[in-house]
Amino acid sequence: MRLTAQEVYDKLVNEDGILQLEGQIKFYLGDVNIIVKQRDVVGNIMQEWLQGWLDKRGIEYAPSENTQMPPDFFLNPDDKTKNLLEVKAFNRNRGPGFDIADFRMYEEEIINKPYMLNVDYLIFGYDMNDDGVVTIKDVWLKKVWEITRRMEDWPINLQIKDNVVHKIRPGIWYAEDTARTDYTVFESLEDFISAIEEAVFQNPKTHNNAGTWKAAFLRSYKQETGIDLSIPRWSEIKDKYDLKSVRKLEKAKSDLAKATDQYEKIKERIQLYHQKLHVEQEKNNVGKVGKIQDDIEKQKKNAEKAKEKINKAQAKIDELEG
DNA sequence: CATGAAACCTTGCCTATGCG
DNA sequence: CGCATAGGCAAGGTTTCATG
């Protein structure tokens, strides 16, 4: 039986009820039996489990030729450019920490094999309790651009050690609270490619290929799919993925509005006090005149403070917009 | 002196990131 | 990959302040 990645997903979730199952990782050597409670191994175990599951359900596949690179499974053994499946797993109580691929290999790979962009990622979000019991909290089927994002100083989320680029790592694609996320995952294949191109340029080790990378990729992609992709410039799309700056700008604007409002109210208040002062001066009410004069001085200080707030907010807006 | 609104502080939670 | 950590955000409580 041959299934697509989507059919595999549906079968796992709907027919086999994977979200209701419980598992445990056991190991024995001699007469010593242990239950593995370390999470490092769960990803590999899940991949092997899926292979066992495919076998048991009689689903055809060819296994990976290179365990370092996606995919893990070719669901169509006769055409190893279609229906490719990559399996990932991560601790659902934390963020996804798995690697997508080594950046340099990936950047070259998608020129040589553009169909790799179409790999389906089957992702398990698991939980492991103190007894080592593993349960699957979530399963997703995703394309690569749906699980990757930019980072502060790079167009794609990269693991960087001693200034050297290593792996592409995922973002959080399932956040229910966007107020807490700084960078959203990419909206399209085109934006993802734009980010890769920019990263090829920014990375010292690939910088020299940057001039030809995009053209080479587009040629290869067209040859394989017949499609002329239109890739936006990174500088034109980068801001929409930076929610942090968007929020900062909004806050600065609201601070400015508030401070301006405050400033106006204080000015009105001072005017009112001046009127009162006038009345009491006419009455020669020395005590009250002194008190009102004190009040006016106080309000003038408040006005200065408000003015400072206004300037600060305006400076922030200029900085973020400029 | 009481009141209500705004400013301020604390705490817990979550994400992003760097390192081993 | 896991883990530690920093920093941002929300909620809730508390303080401060203008005002009647």
C-alpha cells in the first residue's frame, strides 16, 4: 500500500489514535533492565518507531540513504523526488529544539534538488513524565517554511558558534499568544527563499556564492517544476516578521498620545489656577494666594515632566521608523 | 480626609538565544 | 539535542497623586 504524507498523518491521528497512546523506552544489558528517562533519544526512537509502524501497517517506503540529510523516508520508492517524509520530535513542554539541516549543505541541496523544498515534516510534540512514560501531545504535518523564521541579526534562525554558522533551527509555529512571540514563521516558500538568499550573502563562508546563488536556484527550480518563482528582496519583507519592533513602535505611539494628553490637561489646570489666583488676590486672601502659587509651581514641574515624556516617545518613534 | 485614576512594582510565564 | 539565562509581557496588588 502506498500513502501520501497527508494520508500517513490522517491514519496515525484518526485511525490509530496516536494522541491517546502511551509509550516507554526500555533497554536491557544482561539481567539489568532500565527505563530510559533522558529526552535526548526520543527523536531517534520516534523515527525508528515510525519505520516499525509503516512496516506493520504494510505501507511502502524506501529508507533514507543519508541519515544526516532529509528525508527519512521516500513514500514512493519508484520516484524519489516525490512524497518525501521527514520525522521530527521535540519536548512539547519546551520549544522545538531539533535541527532542520546544516545551513551550507541545505543551501546547496535546494539548488541541486529543488524538490527537497517540498518535503513534508511529520512532527511529534511529546511529553515524558517522571516514570519515563511518553505521550504524544501534538502531531503536525508542515512544509519547511511553515516551521522556520528569522532572528534578530539573521534572516533565518541559525545556530551560530564562534561566529560560524551551523544549523538551521525551527521557530515556534503553534504559539496561541502572539503577544509573546517576537518573530513569526514565514508565510510562503518565496519569503523563505528570500531569507536563505540573504543568509548566503551574510554568511562569510558562503558570501562569495551570493552573486550567483539566486539565479542558479531559480534556473534549477524552473527546470524541475516549470514555475518561474518571484522572490522578494529581504529588505522589503523583513519588517513584517519582526513583531517585537512592531510592538515597540505601537507602544511609543501610544506613549506619545498619552503624554500629549497629559500635557494638555496640565496646561488647562495651570490656567484654572491662575484664574483662582486672580480672584484670591482681589480678595487680598494672603494664605490662599500663597497656596495657589505653590500649586502652580508644582503643576509647572509636572508640565516639564510630561514634556520630557513627549520628547522621549517622539525620539523612540523616529528611531524605529527611521 | 476620602475617592478614584494613573503610575509603579512584583510575580509568574513564555520566548529567543547561546553554550555544552 | 537539552539546559540555562535574559528579557518581555500580563495580571494583580500597592502606592501616589490630584481633586472635591
